[in-house]
Amino acid sequence: MNKDRGTIKWTSLMLPEHVQRLRAWENELNDTPPKEKADWELEALHETIQRAYELKMPITFTLYQQNKWQTLTGFITTIDVLKKLLLLETDMTVKAIPFLTIQEAEVDD
């Protein structure tokens, strides 16, 4: 008897058709483009970003870049209105994020 500390190997129990459909579904979810935002949604997004910047709080962004969804967490170091981007300091690097790619922002309290 094989002792695997009580865990079940679920991947071996899945049919290849199920795995194929799950991968197709995941790709379909990742390929959905963002919807246009209403004025009140843009205003709420702006207020969230401004509050995180002023209070130096960590923030999590959901971005849509190059037809892919991405999530980044860090601290906003600079907001450049002329270039329409902000600098986000993550654990490893500082990333420049264009305003147009930001879909959601959530302050991590």
C-alpha cells in the first residue's frame, strides 16, 4: 500500500476531456476584455488610488495589459499626470503602470 500522508491524487482521477475543457474555460476567462467604466466608477477608482498614495498604504491593482489580466500589489511611489502613469513599488521591483490599464484598485488595510 502506498502511503501518501492521506492525500488523494485528484489529477489521476480526471478524464482527459475534463482537463481539456477546464483549460479552455480558463483561457476563455482570461481572454474577456474589460468593459467601459461609468464616470462614478472612474471617480471611485481615482479616490482609492489617491487615498493609498497619500496614506502610504499597500494597494492591489487588477490590470488588463496585452490581452491578459494581471494582479499587482505594492506601494504607490509616484503619480505622473502628464505621462498618465504611476509607479508601483512591489517586493522586488518598481513598475510603471499606465492609467488606462488599471481596471480595479483595492486598498489593503
